[in-house]
Amino acid sequence: MTSYKRHVQRGEDHVTVLVAKNDIKEGTSGADASKLLTSVEVPRRSVVPGAVAQPDQLSGLVATQRTLEGEQVTTRRFGTLSQLGVRAQLTGTLRAFQIIGDGDQLLAGTLNAGDRVDFVQTVEEDRFYARVFVRDLKVLQAPSAPAAGSKLTNNLSDGFAVMVAATDNQAQRIQWLLANADQKKGERWHLALRPVVHDADSKDHVDTFYTVITDGLTPAEYAANWTSTNQPALS
């Protein structure tokens, strides 16, 4: 009886724990989460497993589950960046966006997680227009390499997919382009791999039949090969 009484009394002891002043969202770093904590005293029997008593217990960790306002903060809802996966790389307006295509389009066997790519496409509206529509997308998950001995094909059933980090606006643009691409008409998109270091961008421009045919011509060559009807005088 004496032992049981002491056990009950110990359970009634009050200890200090940290609770969330505001919701702590999944993906919040331990450093940021520590700013959202306040200390309270609760009966020892009410302490949840892994309860945090000091903010530095969250150092180097990231929230893998949401903690609601007023809840005790527990280390069980935090983990390492690797445990969080791609979510750890998304902040602000960034979104994880998956693109399905063939091996050529997705550079299957070449792309690695962490690479940066541009999204290039040709669209048709009376005539064809080609340009880089979105630049500098980070690859979160690379497509699987083709099976040994196989060739890259244009067959979407091959199941190649890449996940990129895109802003919400970039994801919206890519979605429109993918939805409206008609390969039967020659509209086609590709990912272009950017340099690992010292990457740079050329001035944005749109290519058409006219710009492709006349690019690089001197004034004399242009005059000799371009008629008043704006059609190339090919001989």
C-alpha cells in the first residue's frame, strides 16, 4: 500500500513540458518550431511519450507530422530531413510536380536527383512556336534508368516519370503545356539539363519557321534568299 501511495503521489507531481503556441506544420525546422513553443506544468502522469522539455531537443530535426496548437510537443513528431523526403525541400510557393513522359523527354538514365532542368516545348497556333517556357527546375526524384539492353522509346507506357520542384505558377504553366501538347501535330516537349556549375541563360526569345530559317544570315544573304512575300526563295 505504501508503494502504491508513493506511485500515485509521484503521478500527481507537476513537471514542465513544452506545448505549441500555434500549429507546427509538417516540414517546419526544429529551429523555427522552437519559436512556436511555450512551457506549461502538467501532472507527471499526463506527460506524453517523447515530450520535449527544452527547445534544443529539436535541434537539427524537422517536423514530420503536424502538432496542433496546445498539444505537447514530442520528438516522435520530428525526424531527420531524410525521413521527411522531398517535403524537406519544399518551402513557400514551391510544389512537388511529377511529369510523365518517354525516356527521351525525361533524359532517363542521365538525370539525377538535385540536377536542374529547363522545360522546352513547341506549340502550334496557326504556326509553330518554340521556346524555353520554364527555367531552372530542381529535380527531386529522377526517372529510373532504362532496363539494361533496352532502347529509349517514345512509348508513354514505359512509365518514365520525374518529380521536380516548381512554384505554383510554374506548375500551372507546365500543366497547361502538357495538357495541350499534340504530338500528332508536331508539338513536343523536352527537359533540358542545365550545367552543374556556372550555368547561365541566353536572352529569352521565341523561335518560329521564320527565325530558324533566317538566323545567322547576313543582310546580303537575307536579301538574296527572302522574297517580298516573306517566303524563302529556295533554289
